[in-house]
Amino acid sequence: MAATVWSTAAAEAEAEAEAVTAGHEDCRESAAAVHRAAARVPEPGADMVQVVEMVGLLDPVLADFVVERIRTASRPGSGVVAVVLRVDSRRAVIDPDELTVVARDILDSRVPITAWVGPSGARATGEVAQLLALVDRVGVAPGARLGDTGEQVLDCLEVGTLWGANAPLLDGRTVNHSEAVSSGVASAPAPTLGEFLFTLGDLGFETTEVIDGETGEMRLEPKTSVQFVSLPFVGGIMHTAASPPMAYLLLLIALSLLLLEFYTAGVGIAGVVGAGCGVLSLYGLAVLPTNGYAIALIVFAFFAFGIDVQTGVPRMWTAIGAGCVVAGTLTLYDGVSMSWVPMLGGLAGLMLGVLGGMPPLVRSRFSTPTIGREWMIGMRGEAVEALHPFGVVRIAESLWRARTFRASPIAPGEEVEVTGIDGLLLEVSPPEVRDVSDGAEASSADSEADGDPA
């Protein structure tokens, strides 16, 4: 029943494809037919299949890596029977010219190029799905999906109509492993990478029959060796930095550490680490499709946070900064999705650090003996907010946490005088209280000097 349904669907898709390509006769032949006609023959003596990891967005680093591996495998004496792309990639973030380079290398390869979309949960969509139309064979694991190709980016006159009759089927939706086999997108079921390799017998992958010593049953074992290849260390770091969640989190970490370093004398570990995270974040944001105004909102948010950090009290600027960073987070990427986990984690960690962790660190820094604040005793300023008994005052053009015991509350705008320092707090009182107290002490001293016991 299912086979009949999919046969009908395939026939309808083929008819639709013919209608779409009417008037474009040069594009009607699929790219798969073009490179299959090349009849690639494995090099004599070759005995290795190379599995190339193609995971994450197809950025310049990953694209260069795939091209380099294909070209290396195509060289005489490489010993490579075929290249298998292990794909889990939802989109390409390279320009059409770079994508064309990858497509040409796939088509011009001297060894067969195949692709397995897996394991479960893997996706091959967008421009990546378009590239897979050029390989010799495709496998899809259960739980993985292929399709949603979108508008064809590669030149139709050069590569043909990608996916041929299945182009309408994959244009706006994805197919699972059973649908891929039924429609002809995949040649055979491939639940695992190992089982997919066993389908490559006609492409040079050799197997041998052995008898299981425990069950006595005959089973197949690979005779051709398999080599797994992934991005090198530096390339892996750059590729990771260009992933949407990592570029976003690195940006928040960099700005947070640089804000903390702003309150520290000299350049410390926070500044060095923040600069490193900033460089990686800038690279990632440059590669990814981002909105410039969103980055500006996030950067401005940290200037707003910096105004209130020293006081240790969330105020208007903290609310403005929080609104800016939320708006910047939600609009940071253009056409690239980022899950809620890094967004919520980044925002929660940021607010916890700015509101709970950074103010005590800054206060501790400025209350160390090397800085000293005894010189502030006797200085006068004004109350920024009501003190009853705790609040914020402005002394020497800086905001400080303060408390008062002599007169409470002190209204905003009233003049205050620093009478002492208790840990991280300034003790203040209205100047008239201090003046009256000083006057009473002076009068008492004069009376004693005149012999008046009163």
C-alpha cells in the first residue's frame, strides 16, 4: 500500500518536474545522471574508504576541508576507494561561488563520492541538500531527514536540475529514511553507517563472508579498511566558533569580562580571556548571517550595565540594558535558527553575573587596602535615592552604597557627609547633624574651660 502511494507520488513529482523545466531543455537532466555517466572506476590497489565528517553549518572552514579531502582522495596513489560524507548540516553560510567550488569538486572527483545522513536526528537541508544531489549514492538513517532544498543556488546549466524528478518532492519539505527509499532519493535502507558501507559493493567496497563462531551463521565483514577524518584542531575551533549558539555565548562572555576588566587596574586574566573570546566571536559573527543593529544593541547594553554595576543596585540603566540585550538576542541572526537553550542560558548567566556577581567583585576591588577610602571621611555629596537606612549616594562624582543611623530617612537630593566606612558601605549623615554635634562638643569644652560644671 505504502509503495503504491509513493509510486504515485513519484510519478506526479516527475510530471511536475517536467512542467517546471519546460523551456529549459539543458537543465532537464539531473546532475546525478551526469556524473554517473562518467563511470568512475576505483584506482587499482585502492583499499580504503574515507569517511569525512560534514557536521554543522557549511561555513568556509568546513567547505575548504571537504574540498581538500576530495582532492586528496582523487590524487593518484591515494589508496582511496570512495569518499563517504557523514552529513548533519542544515544550511550553507558561504556565498554561491564557494558553494559552486564544492559542487565542482564533487562532480570532478576521480573516486565515487557518497553521503550518509545520520545518525538519528541528523538533517541535510538547504544548500547542503542541493549538494547531495551531486553524489553517487545517498543513505538516510532512521530519525534523520533530507530535503527542504529551497531555491536552487547552483547553476542549472552546469549541474542540471538537482534531484531531477524528485525536485518538487524535496523543495519545501523533508523526507525520512523510508520515504527516501520509496521515492528513489536513497538507493537502499541504511540504518547505520556500517550498513550503508555494505551497499557500496559496486563502488569498490569489498566484503568477505565469515562464519560466526558462536552462532555458526554466515555474516559479512568489511575487507576494505575505513578511515574517519574530521576537522583538525584549529579548524575545529574556528568551525565551532562559527556556530550560532557559540558565537552568541562567546560575545556575551567577552563583553562581560571586558566590563569587569574596566574596573580593574592594569590588564588581568579577565581582559586576556575576554579579548580571546571576542576575537572568536567576531569571526563567528562575520561568517554567520547577522543583523548589525542586533550586535549594536547587545554592545550598548553593556555600557548601560556599566553605569549601575558600581552601585550594586539595579536601576533604570540596568532595565534599559536588559531590554537591549533581549532584543539583540532575538534578532541577532538572519535566517539561521538558534535554540532557546543557549539564549535562556546566556541571558540568565548574564543577569546573574551583572546583578549578583559583578557588583561585589567591583566593591571588593575598590575596598582593598591598596586603594583605601579613608580620605572620603568628611567629604560631602548628595543622596541619589532615599536612605532608610540604606540607599545610594553620590560622592566625588561616583555612586556608592550607603547607610545612615543619625537621621532616617534622608530624601533624594539632600546633602550628606561621609562619617565613616563599614566594610563595603559608606556611613553618612546630613551635614547639619554633624555640625550640631560638633557645636555641642565645642560649647561643652568652652564651659569646662570657664569652670562651669554645666
